[in-house]
Amino acid sequence: MHSYQAGFWESPISAEIVAAGALSFSDILIVDDTIYWLEQRSQERGRKVIVSYKNSIKQDITPSIDNSIFYNVNSKVHEYGGAPFCVFQEKIYFVNNDDQCIYVQTIGGQPQVLTKPGIRYANLVASKHGIICVAEEHSDVFIKNYIALIDYNSGSCSILLEGADFYGALTINSDLNLVAFISWNNPSMPWDDTQLWYAKFNGNFVGLTKLIDNAGESVLEPKFDNKDNLYFVSDRTDWWNIYTLSLVDKSITAVCARAGEFTTPPWVFGLSNYAICEDKIFAAYIKEGIGYLATIDLSSKTFFTLKNNFTDFNYVSYCAKLKKLIMLVGSFTVPDKLVALDCNKLLMEELATAPDGAITDEYLSAPQVISFPSLANPKSYALLYAPTNKHYKLAANEKPPLLVMCHGGPTARAKTNLSWRIQFWTSRGFAVVDVNYAGSTGFGRKYRKSLNQHFGIYDWQDVVSVVKYLKAKRQIDPQLVFIRGGSAGGYTSLCALTFSNEFKAGASYYGISSLIDLVETTHKFEAKYLENLVAPFPAKEKTYKQRSPILHKDKLVTPIIFFQGGQDKIVSPAQAKKLYDVLQTKKIRSELVIYPNEGHGFRSAKIIASSIAQELAFYQEFF
């Protein structure tokens, strides 16, 4: 073991490993005994590929054309997309990123375009009569969302239902004749208030019924069991718990009342946090920010948390033919894996795994869950990672530099799966604290709503509070505290850098510097988001100005490095440029790095590696 200044330790976890580890899995779909999913590959410039798994054989389905032109399975509905493909009668139907058209492909064959350009599609669900989906139509004067039916042969698009601002969570029963979904309207987001709908389906909605429409209730993830009972998740008791609804008398029964969250905010379509497996439910839930997997016996209502080493569970799905649970799992020190869990023997089989970079445990840091004082809540939470590297130790009386991480959203949470980005820092001698500030999810509706009207106040104050807490505990070097965040987390970071003096320097990844610019330029899905988080606009324009770092030039005294995608449709590149110009005028050390072909969230391995390497070099200037 060597004593060498923390922050400069040599580490095998390179920027390239961080980028390679950006392989991610999503959108599990099961058809008979074949399992499909999406892989997003940073090494292929972030393109998403459909992969199939059957009889232990894994196969890429989505072909590439050549090095410059390729198919990329990705929807842009709500800009974040999700559930961009379905399978019917051995044909795959998928949304292609570049033109947002639906393509049809036989396995092993070349895709053929099915729909005409001009409409985006997401949440694809196969039925006997065509593809049911959420459509988003863009024109020069409006953006309209509706539920559509796409003909398998002609690609014609007919409207099944319109009128609400948004639709989502489309699901169909095993006989393909019953449909359920949710809707919501501005200014609500789907984690605020949603309506639950049900209908019979014969090519049209028959007997369409609004089952739940309660102010202050977020209903998500409707699902049918094999007896056509309808289940859903609701936060009517503060926690997102699972319920069942009788389609006969419309009565609602709690499957299992727990102080835990059994779903996550639907930023994308196609999320699945529970699966109905005949006489029981397998459910992923979150308690104090950490993920668990449990079984719920449907007759006795017995709840049992399964023992395993994972802390993150997503896309929980059931394969009735194999009697296996298929899901994405991960932990703080184990790369994400797609696994099949035998529902009776509880034996787990690995289907696919993200790269591990040949990194051993001696370089990996597992966090401690901490709580600290908060203005918004009785307490707030964070994950604290200690510096970890088998070749180095802190010198006597040395305290590590601290990197504060602010998640995006802000309706999201600190991740509980392996983050190579976090390990990049801890293996170099940094302590890292990943903050679940006020408004984060996984702690109940009240905690989630505590940021309402206080975005740009309670979030960054929680960040400063955890820094003061760690200073008081003498766990960090008080002179070497840095902060980073992306998107809404970038905004929280910029507020903390502007309105406090706790930080040596910071990094903003496509962060918000002007709330007014955001509300005037962002996309439809989030166009009214700030009305709840901040205040009605333009009636309360003064509040927006008070909380915009760009309008507080006198308080901008801390060095910042900005990373921005030139194609960002959510946070305009102009926001980073304006703040950078202010710092340059004041002769405060700053950098602006714009990647012309990247959007909101970097996907290319080269760009991911470049940005984190530059961020490290920027911080090291201040030691």
C-alpha cells in the first residue's frame, strides 16, 4: 500500500472503461419461450439493438448496414422514448431512430419501412388487429399525443383515442382482447396524477371506461393476470403499492400494504417493476433508496423479501412457458445482468452481462446509506462511497477530497447499480456522495412532492447540508469539495455553485442555468413540469429569475467546466454558453466543451471517455 495524495491515485478504471461500461439493457419482451431486449452500445455510437435469447442461444436481431448508416431502435416520443418494438407472428416491428418510422423485419431478414415519416411511436403493443401504440404528431403549430392502431400490412395509422395531453403504460391481456392504459394532463406529470382506463378490444375500444381519476393519485403499471384480473400500482397511501381492481364491481383491494415503493417514475415507456406469476407476484421495491426483490402470495398476502446480493431490479417480466422470471439486476459492485429466475426453485441463470473491465473487487467501493439534516423533510438521504484502491491508502490524518453527485430528474434517485463513473473517482482517492435530495423517489409521495414550489432551493440546500454534515464528521477534506450533475442535476449543481461557497469547482453536464429559457424552449412532456416544481409561468416570472444562476452574475465566483450536446432538444446549448461567457468575462477559470452530434445525455463511447477525462483534469488543477 502506498500513501499518495488522494485524487491522484493511479487506477485501472480508465475513462475508456467507464465508456465501455455504458452498455445498458432495457425493454424486456417475452413471446412464448423467446426473450427479447434492447442493448444500447456506446461502442456503436450509442445505437440500440434488439437481441433475442432462446434455447441458450443469444442473437442480434437488428442489422447494421455499414459503418456510417445503421438501424437504431429508439423512440423519441416524449424525447425519452421507451418500448420501441413488439413481436407478432414471428415478425418484429420497431421504431428506427433517424426517421421515427416503424419498420417490419423477419428474423434474419432486412427491415422494411412500414409507416410514413411525420409521426413518432412508442409503447408498441401487438394485438390481433394491429399495433396499439402511443403516437406523437408534430406540426408547426402543435404537438398531439394519442393512442393509435397501426395496420400490420399497410402501415396506416388510425386514432383509437385522443383528448388527453398524454397517454402511457399500454398493456394487453394474454388473449389480446382486453386493454388497459393511463392518461394524464398538464400541468401534472405521471408521478403526480393519472387516470386509469380499461376497454375490450376488437380493433376499436369497446366499453371504454375510466376506472380511476382521483386528484393527488399516481396510478401506474396496469397489468392483467391470466384470469383477466387487473392490477396496478398507486401511491394513494403515500407509497406506490400494488392493488387489484375487480372489473365486475370496480372494487379495489391492496395486494400488500408496505412502506416501500413498488414502481419508479415513468420517464420512459415500458417500465415493469412487478410480474404476476400464477399464484404469486414477484415485485421489485425500494426502501430508503435501496432496491429489493420480494414475493407476494396472492391467497395469503404473505410478503417475503428474497435474499440475494443485488440492490437494483428493473424490467421484471414473467415467461409463463418457462415458468421463469426475466429481469435486469445489478449491485454496487457487480455489473448489470439480465437473468432468468426459476420461480419455484429460485435458481438464477445469467443471460447477458455488461462488461466488467477485468476489474477486481479491491478497486470497487460499496456505499454506506447515510441520512442528514434537511430543511424540506425530517431528514434526507445519500449514498456515501469511500476511496478504494488496493494499492493506495490515505496518509496519516489525510482526509479525501469529496465529489458530490446530483442525479437528474429531479424526480429520480441515486442509482443502486454499479456505476463505473463513480468507481472512476473512488479508485483515484475521491470520496463520492450521491445525494437523494428533497424530491427524489424511493421515499414515498410526500418526500417526492417536498420539492414542489421549491426546485432551486431545497435540492441544492440538501446538497450543501450533506457537505456540512461530512465536514462536521471530519470525513472529508473541507478545502477540496467538488460537485457535478447532469440535466436537472446540473441545475442543482449550478445553484449550489452560485448560491453557496462550499465548493472548489464543479462540472455541469447539459445543466439548466436559466429556468425561463427552459420553460420557453423545452419539449412538450416537460413543458409544464416547472409549474409544480417552481411556480406558474409567466405569472411568477420573478420566481424563475430568482432561481436562475445566469441572472446572479455577482455570485458566480467558482470555476466550472461545462459539457453540452449540440443536438440537445431538452436543455438548449445556449444555456451553457451564456454562463460560460459570464465566467470568462469575470476571468474565472472555466471551460465549455460542446459535442456537436450529441443530444441530452451522451451515448458515444468516445465522447463519454473524453468528458470524464477532461473533468478529472479540471478538478486536479485546484489541488
